[in-house]
Amino acid sequence: MEKKIIAVVGATGLQGKGVVNALIKDGTFRVRAITRNPDKYEGNAEEVVQGDLTSMESLTNAFKDAYGVFVVTNFWEGADELAQGSTAVESAKKANVNHFIWSTLPNVEEISNSQFDVPHFTGKAKVDELVKNAGFANYTFVQPPFYFQNLTGQLAAQRQHDGSIGWILPIDPSKKAIHMADINDLGKVVAGAFLNPQKVGDGSYLSLATELNSFNDVLAAFKENGKEFSFNQVPGDVFSGFFEGAGEITQMLAYFEAHTYMGENADERIQLAKEIATEDFTSLNNWIKQNVN
């Protein structure tokens, strides 16, 4: 019997790579990577097709004959996430996709009664309604965490004025507020969702969160692995002036402190993600052992 095709949008990004790799490892489906530049694709998918979230025609073509699609948009590349999400949903409908999985985030505007403005969360959440109303036979929402990878990437420790290496951030380091995981583990959740539409294809939310950490927990995990980092808390209005985009990070961390990353009442969504995943998740301690020299 021919394998059903899963098309993965954003296959060159961290989320997409994890999804491709988990699906390939499971082996049930044929995996199609969708990328703007197929010639540059170096991943593990069995086929690669050109597709662009700003082009209905290219996406509809890229979704042709696919049983399922996984879609993620990239706010940090300047994406209009509502427009791109809408294009992806319409294209998938035109291509008669059965199972649509949307990578979303909590609606900060709604959760905080507009107290905090975090567009890269809320913008994705606003696409959820489009997915719910599209009429897919199966649809599922996955919520990625604060990536462990951020700790050595976008939010890596920096050399401080006192000579130490560490973080200056506008968040109480003792507050357990940040849902974290290895972003590669999102693929295990997505693969599990495609394998179990009868369980989570009814619009279920699956929140990937291996741990709920404070920054003190992060420092302790690094220390256990021989890495000493410092931490200094600064007021949000000070941090907001540090660099372009710092204002949004200030708002995001203030939201975390008030409501946690996934928002209140996330336990069921977190548990369901663990149950549906094809494999166990990696702890922060093990991730540091494997990835930080």
C-alpha cells in the first residue's frame, strides 16, 4: 500500500526539521518538505516541493495529494501571520487535505485582557479560528514551548560589565513561569497527532512543555554541567531600550510572570502532548549534556 503523504511547511526551520525527522523515524508516512528554495534543501524528507506562504497557487500545488499538512509561520522574518495562515488554510482546503496541524501559541491579548502585547504569540492564535471553521475532517493545534535552543541562540548568555557571562532580563529569576522543551521534540508530538486523528483530530490543543522552569532552574542545570552563568534582573522599561525588539521581549516576559508561558490551566494540553508523542522528551539537563560544550 502506498504511504500517505504529509507535507511540512517551514521544513528548513527548527520546528519543521523536528517534524520531518520524527515522521521519517516513525516511517508510517511519506514526508514532503515544502520550502521556498527546494534547491537549497538538505533535510531528510523523501521529496521536496517549492511552496510559499504568500502564494495560494504555489501552496495549493505543494499540498497536492497530501493527506496531512503541518504549517508554521515565522513572525521574526516579518511574516503577516494572519494572512499566511489564511493562505495555508485555503490552499489545504483546495487540495482536499484531510488533517491540518497548525503551530500556534497562546492568545496573550485574550489571556491578559489586553494588559500585555505579544504579537508573535497572539498573531498565531488569531489563525486558530480560521482553522476551526475551515471544515477539515481532522485538525489539531500544537503549541511549541520556549526552546532550550533559545538559551544558546536568540537569548544566549552575554558577557556582562563585571566580566561574568550571563543574562540581564526583566523577569524574576525565582519565578517558575517558563514552559520549556527541546524544539526537536515538537516533531514527536506532531507525528503522534497524525498517527492518532481519532484522539486529537477534533481540534485538540497539544502543548509541548517538558519542564516549567525559572531562570534559577536554568542556572542550576547549567551549573550541574560545569557552566557558571550570572543573572541580573532589570526593570522592563530599562531593558526595552537595549535593542530593537527588546520591548516585545519585555512584554513577553511580563506575561510569563503573570500567567506562565502556556497560560493558566495548561496541564491537560501538556499531558495530552506527552501521551500522544511518539517518544519521550529530552530534559534540559540532558539537552545541555548533548548540545553545550
